[in-house]
Amino acid sequence: MVGECCMRMTIIKKKTGHALGLLLCIIGIIMLLITVWKLWAEEVFTSSDMLSALKASLWTEYTDLTLGIGLIPIHYTIFGILLLVIGSAILIARREKVTVTEEATVMLECPYCKHRWRESMSKTHLKSMGYPRVRTLSRRKCPKCAKFIRPKIAQTNV
């Protein structure tokens, strides 16, 4: 049954604030790339003792990197990671999964008082219960006679 699996779709809806999360992620990535670029220029990654060279280079102040503000590469690393985490959290929090299903209006009939009423249900629910072969629904209360019955499907718009 190829057609049944395609009837139910999930859409990810982006709420307001999505652009802010994306902007923070981009700024965080740029800050981390600047840090890696400066460390690459200092040849930290090709050093024989890379760990001590990385430690020494992260705490060295670069005036051309910080525009005279007094930031060192460890600050760029911390701010970059922080902005990346906050931006990712905003991106994850500001989305919503919306399930889209096709609705069908069903005319139900009470077998005792013959009262008819309309209900809406999804087409996948109708097909899963065996419609059109099975023409009765699960027990429910008739709105007119107030008896618990298994209503018959009189007609649908499927």
C-alpha cells in the first residue's frame, strides 16, 4: 500500500526567532574560524608539542585580531562556543512539528433512533478500521437518544 504512507506528512514550522538563532550560530562559527586561523598562522598544529603550544598561543594577545579591545584567542573560543550553543538552542526551540492529515466528513447513523449526525476524522483512520468493508465505528453515545451504540457510516466524502 504505497498510497497510505504518503497521506500523513509532518512539516517543521519555523517560528519567530529563527533568524536570530541562525545569526548567532554564524557569528559563533566565524569567531571559532578566526581562532583556528590565528592558531594555524602561529603553526600550533604542526608543532612537535602541540598541547603546550596551543595553551601558550590561546593566552597570547593579538592586537590585530582584537581591534584594540584586549581580547585574546581564548576569549574568541569561549564566545564562539557560547554563541554557537545559544544559537543552536534557539534554532531547536523555535521550531514546531505540525502533522498534516487529510480530513473526511462522515455521516453517522444511530441503529436505534435513526438519528444522523456528522463527525470529521482522518482518512487514514477510516482506512485503518477497514472502511468501506467495515461500515460501523467503535462505541460512542448517540447525541439524540443518549444510548451507547456502534453507529453505522451512512455516507462519507472520501
